[in-house]
Amino acid sequence: MTKDECRQVVLDIIADIAPDEDLSNVKPEVRLRDQLQLDSMDFLDIVMELRKRHGIEVPEADYMQLASLDSCAEYLTPKFNALAGKS
Amino acid sequence: MKPARIVITGIGLTAPNGNTLADFRHSLLNGVSGVSRIEVRHMGQQLAGVCTYDPLKYQKRKELRVGTRAGSISIYCAREALADSGVAFDALPKDRVGIYLGCTEHGNVETENEIHNISKFAYDTKFWSHYHNPRTVANNPAGETSLNLGVTGPAYTLGAACAAGNLGLIHATQMLRLRECDFAICGGVSESSHTFGIFAGFKSQNALATHEDAAKASRPFDKARNGIVISEGGCLYTLERLEDAQARGAKIYAEIAGYHVNSDASDYVLPNPTRQAECVRAALGRSGLAARDIHIVNTHATATPLGDIQECEAIRAVFGVDCPETHINNTKSFIGHAMGAAGALELAGNLPSFNDGIVHPSINVDDLDPQCALPGLVLNTPRAAARIDTILNNSFGMLGINSTLIVRRFVA
């Protein structure tokens, strides 16, 4: 998985958990909470959907890694690739 | 000192056969049922009353995703009631607004959904939703409404089984009289048709209605009645002290005339006609009205073989003689049993009688059960009444909770 693909995975999840948001111009380097109406429960949704859809676990200590699309991609892409390597 | 006079100034509702009072009333006067067939988890097709209001009218899609059906119904009804009341809601001190919602139960839908969800993950509870607790707390419907409206006064639910709709109005009346709030949003809501457990429970009790024709399935007082049609719905009112309503020039639907709540203390599920009659008489006593002064008695009857007979026994004991102007009807025959919303919806369906002078009937009675043959029963077609100045609304529930609410035409 590339980092771009990883960003899209996160955006797809956000599209489901925040269906009223316009995601066409999300800036990857800007914190998601600074450009979208997302609260702490929504971030728990992102964690849950990564677990449900992709088998990815994000420990609580790493939640800050989900701050922006770029940081998500940095943090999650190796996890996705590690999973792919196992299968 | 006389207690403050309390009046109804706004109504918002969603019933299986109408999403406004006007539509609901039209359905009740034209024999329009709201019962259809839905797919129920683990049980296949079942008869149910389903509401068709637009949830997006007052909520965003994310709020609907996070919240509950009962919360959504409550918000819709509250917003509709406020609009109907004509109150300048933005100008009201929000800490003086009370929200009092009756519920039969709350949380079963969400718990069932979560168990179904984790069943797909080998029951691993790490897949259990973090929304489970805010969705299932008993105050959820009232809490979601307070969030939507920005109300900072008391907002909570009253658990009273199927008497709960009346309880919402009764409690709001008490809180207004105690000056715990200055403006009340109250009534009852139910999302029960979204839980398979209630269907399965009634089926195990042999109390779940069946019929080839969905529209004919809910048939209180009919000899062939065979149980309850489970429905969702909601009906919320705005209640105010009379002087406040008059000061703002509000239209007034009716005045709260009397009420009573008591308990059978005799059985988990079987009703007790002696206690029901006591409840009705106590409400009459509080209202200062005699039985013969009541022009519409809206029954609770749910179409269970025994329950209808027992309520009729209670009504016969109070209204059986010397009540020539008392008409008796039933609303569940149109919409099924909307559980916590039932009492509030059924009162609303009758309130227009003060203006149109017509009593809506109890439909689907092809063969009247002789044990339910009450004098004054209005069957199958609406009846024009010489006088309608009072309505008595019965709602009873499991564990033996009984409620009677009486409203009268408002006369200054």
C-alpha cells in the first residue's frame, strides 16, 4: 500500500463517520480536527473502523498519530504493509 | 390555593399513519391503518407500525448515525411541537425549559444491534461500540432532545411501560405547578419496533397479532382479536401555565383537567380491572367531573384476548350506567401499540374532536366480542357527537402501572 492509498483509506472511513462533511478539499498536512467537525468519539470511530475493516490496531498511546492525513499515512502505511506481508 | 391551570399549546407527532396532527386525524377519520409488514431480525416478516417522518428535517446525518431512533423521533416531535406552539423559543430561558419523555423501555434496540455486530467478530468485545452507553442510558431520548434544542433545564425520561405517554404529560403538569420549569416539552416516544426482543417476547406470551391483511391485524374488541401489533412513534406536547400561554397569545388545544397514576400490585403482566377503575375514578375526582361528564373515553385496549375484557370491565364499572353522552373508542386499531408513545399519540388523535365534533372509531371490529360490548362504543365509522368538551385517556402498562389523563375544552 502506498501512502496515498492509505490516506484514501482514512478518508473513506471519515466519509462514513462524518457524512455531513465536505471531504473534497481536506489538506493532508493540516490536523483533521482543525478542518472538520470531528470530536474524540469520532476518532474512536476511526480506530474502530481500522480494526473492523482492516484488522489494524491503534493503541491508545498512538492516537496522536492520527492527527492529520499525512500523519495517518506515515503511521498506518507500514502497518498495512506488515499485515499484507503476513497474508 | 388552587393549583395553576395547565394548558396544551403545541403538538408534534409521528404516527404510523401520519406525521402531523392534521394527517393523523385525517387517517383516523378515514379508516387509514398504519400497519405494514417489516423484516425483524431472527423472526422474518412481522406486522408493525412504522413511521415515515423525515429524520433529516431537524438532524444532520452524523447525529442520526450517532444517536438512537428514539432520540430522532423525540427531536422531530419536539421541534414540530415547538413550531406548532408558535412560541419564540430562542427567547425562552433554556434553563427554565423542562423535557419529560415517557418510555416503555430504552436500550434494547441498541444492545441487540451491538450483540449482532460482535457476533460477526466471534463475540470479541473489542468490537463493541463506544457509543453503546450514551445510546442506552435511560435518559437518552430526552438527552438527545436537550442537545438538539440547547435546553439546559431538566431533561429526562419516565419509565412507565405502556402508561408512559400519559406519564410524560402528567409529570410535566406537576413540574409546571411546582414551578420547576416554565415551559414543558412532554409526552412519549417509542423505538420498540426495532428490537426483535419485544416481538419475540410477545410471541412467547401468545400475545403477538397475526392476520393476512396487515391493516386488519390490530383489532381491539373484535371476537377474533389475537394480540398486539408493535409500533414505533412519538408525540410531544408543549405545556404551559395558563397565564404564560395567554400572555403570549398562544392557541390553546385543551386544559389538563385531572389525572391519576396507581399500581395493581397483583401481577407482572395481567391487568387488574379493580385498580384500573380506581385509577379512572381518582382522575375524575381530581378533575371535579363525574363519569357522565366525560364525552370521549379513549381506551388502552391492545387487542389481547384477556386485556381488552379486563379494561372493559373497569370502564363498565365507571361508565356503565347513566353516561348517555360518553363515547368510547380506541386508536390502536389504526396504528397498533406504540408503547411509550401510545398514550400521548392517542390523546392527540382525539383532541381535534373539540373542534370538529366527531369521535373517531375503533376499526376492524367485524364481530364484536360480547364481553367488550360497552355502551357508547364507536365502531368502524366516525360518529358525530352532540357535545365534546372532555376527553379521558387511559394508558396501562406491565408490572401493573395505570394512568388516566383527563383534558377539557379550554374555556377562559
